[in-house]
Amino acid sequence: MKSPMTKSLFLASGIFCCLLGVEMLVIDSAMLRPFSGTGETRAFTAPEWAPWTLLSVGAVTILHFCTVPGSAASSFDED
């Protein structure tokens, strides 16, 4: 790995995907409004496959985090 932060990025993105998947399982739809505060609100409804896909991708990413070796400085051989 080129950067020690890469491993942390895998963990953070996996946790984010899992949390977003759980949120989509709990909430059926969300009302979105523009940042300006004026304008038309839109309803967002996720497809049925989206929560399970996000949970699966997040779990696999977290497992990948667990299997990626640490930085070279922490894995040197002690004789």
C-alpha cells in the first residue's frame, strides 16, 4: 500500500455503506428540498435491492479492511 490512510479509508467507506443500507431499510422514502429553501420538494424512494446491496458492499469492505496488512513500520521482523 502506498499510503497508511488507505486502510482507514476502507474502514470508513465500509461503515458508511452499512449505515446507509440500514437507514434505507428503516426509512421508506425521504423528502428532498433544495439548499436555497425555496422550490419544489421531491420524494426519493430507493429500489428494493439498494439497502441489501449497500449492506453487502459495506460488509465486504470492512472484511477487506481486516485482511489488509498494516503499515510496513508496524510489521517488521524482530530478531
